[in-house]
Amino acid sequence: MTILPAPKAALFHPVRSPPTVSRVIIVSDFCDLQGGQAKVAIDSARLLAEAGYDVIFFGASGVPDPRLDHPKIRVVGLGQVPLANGGLRVALAGLWNGTAATELRDLITTEAGQGTVVHVHGFAKALSPAIGPVLATAPVPVIYTLHEYFLACPNGGFFDYQERRICTRMPMSAACIMAHCDARQRSHKAYRLLRQIILHRVGKLPQSLCHIVVLTERQRQIMAGHLPKNAQLHLLANPVTSPPKSPNTRSRSGPFAFVGRLSPEKGAPLFARAAALAKVPAMFIGDGADAAAVRSANPDAEITGWLAHSDVHERLSQARALVLPSLWYECQPLVMLEALSMGVPVVAGRWISGTDCITDGVNGVLFDNPEPEPLAAALQVAQTIPDFDPAPFRARFAPTAHLSGLLDIYQNALHKYLHEKAY
């Protein structure tokens, strides 16, 4: 675990002397598994509980996941409807969820002791900018993990859904405001712009944050200039908490595999066209709006639909390689970490955050442009990659490594908070 100092900010090294962390309040949009962001929040809660720490899991929506059933975890769920599933009333709550803010403030006021830290895993899907003032005035340290880019970009991804390319416009500039970049109607973009204004001006985010966790160095670079200059940035990778298949040492006779939503930003049709061009078998594990485009581009491709996590691992362990053709930056795809931990090479766009762990020709292939020809060439090269040792990746992304990194960050934040409070 590495701690990256913000410009002109002093580097506070992790300390292990008193006062020590004793309780963690985890704040999440979801109590259930709704994507990688919720999975990391839930998995970290379980890791902390099993290590003996008291955990309060505060979530706006969803039935609590079974992994939260632990004597050291108390779930405070609001039972609200997530933004994606609601109508006008839910949309208004997405701009300012007063109930969530009140409940979170009361929880922190009641439960936060000297050894407490608050760890936030997002706000944009249910909690809303309303939690910002609560975090800014919390009497304990607050840590925020960047699972997406909503603190800077109105649509959360620096991605133009209409042009299907990475967006380089300055967030909230005139060019950004005028651009129709949302996946849906212009009215939805207007809604996101309004929420962003509320986030910055009333919610005081991200300017009030003192401790921000970035998942990769690339993500830090992407967010440079959009985060508070005095914030302490901490680099900590996502954990691979579900033990993947044993290290993969086999002839690469299986198909090339795509895992995830078949949605515009994920680039599934790009992979389908490239696989047809390279004349290699392609398998798509998942489903979504681009399924028809995948079938049209490559009628021979297999689309499995959504599978259980164990079945995904089984299929992935037999794949020639995992392919990440995403057209946006991503943050740190969990499936990439799982593939490398299984000894499965990864073919990915060089712009994708987290691909610094891929070495060309050793454990994968990186291509430079989101076009079928460069990806097709990369698929051909990937067929020549020999088996590689996944042990370093299994250790790097192991739950124990993630837990150790979390505790260092928490202790660092607590020490800095108490030090500044004393003066």
C-alpha cells in the first residue's frame, strides 16, 4: 500500500501507536451487491469484522447482503429506492436526499468515538450530495474511495455516450454544459448538471474531503486538478476476495472472453468485430443493450448471459485471455485482477486505469487505439503468450493485503485528525 501526497501536502506516514482505530462506519449507496463499488464496500466490511473491528454499515437501498451477517457488523439500511429504479420523487431525492443526510448525521453523532473513522464508497446512486455537509462537519476522520469520477464529471465517467469516446472537456465548463454526452436524453444531462452544481456549492464535495483513496496511479492522474490540493491521496487496489481458480497452466485453446455489461462504454461490439477480423473465438459473459450489436458484428460469438460468480471463474479459467475493450477509463476492473490472479492473460486498451500491472507479451497485451484492427492484432499476439506465474498478483490483490492497506489509511487519517485537532 502506497500513500501519495497531494501537491504541497505533508506526507503522514502510517502509525501503529495509540490512539488506534476501533470502529469503522462504512457509507454506501447499496446494502446489496449492485456492481463492483458495492462489492468492495461489503467485502471490506466483512474483512474488518473478521479482523475484530466494530463495523456499522450504512446503506441507502437494498436488502443487506448475506456477507454483512456477522456479529461485529451492524447494518443501518434505509430501504430506499435507488435512483435508477425510481420516478420523479426518487429523482428529487437524488438531488438532495434529506432523509439519508439526517440519518447519517444522527448515526455519526451517536456512534462516533475517539477511535472511529468514516469510509464513504459513493453517493451518486442513492445517498445524493446531501451527505456532503454531514461529512464536512463529522467529528471524526472521513475517507472517500474513488470508485468512479462523479466528484468531477457530471456523468461519472469522463465519457461521451453519444460519440462513444473519452470526453476531454473540462467538467462544468461551457463546452461540458452544452455537450449532449449523456446515454439518455438531454434532459437527463441537465439533471446531472444540476446535481453537480448542488454537489459543489451546497454539498461542499469534493473540496471538504481530506483523505481520498485512488485505486490506481492512472486514476490519480485522471483526477489531477479536480481534487482538493490539500487532500491526502492514498493508493490502494481493490481486493480479490472470492478465491479464483487455481493458477492457470494449460494450453490456450479456449475462447477469448469478455466479462461484464454489454453497454456502450464497455466496447463489446469493438471486441466482436476484432475477433471476427482476427478469426479467433469470442465469448461474452454478460448481457445488455449492445447484445444485438455484438451478434451482428460476430454471429459466431457466444453470449452466455449473466452467470453466477463461480461459473464466471470457471469459464474465465478456460479462456485464452480476458479482453477489456472498454472505451472509457474504467477505475480498476475487478475481473482484470481476478484473471491475472488465475494466470489468465489480459488484452486491454492502454488508456484503461489499472493496466499498469500488464506487461506486454508476459501476462497480456496492450493496444493503443479503440479500433478493430489494433485489437485484432493484439488478439493474435496474445495467442503466443506463455504461462506466467500468478503468485505475485494473488498476493498483491489478496484480502489480507487490502485489509492491511485499509488499516494503515485509517490509522493515518485518525492520527492526522487528532494531531490537527490538538493544535
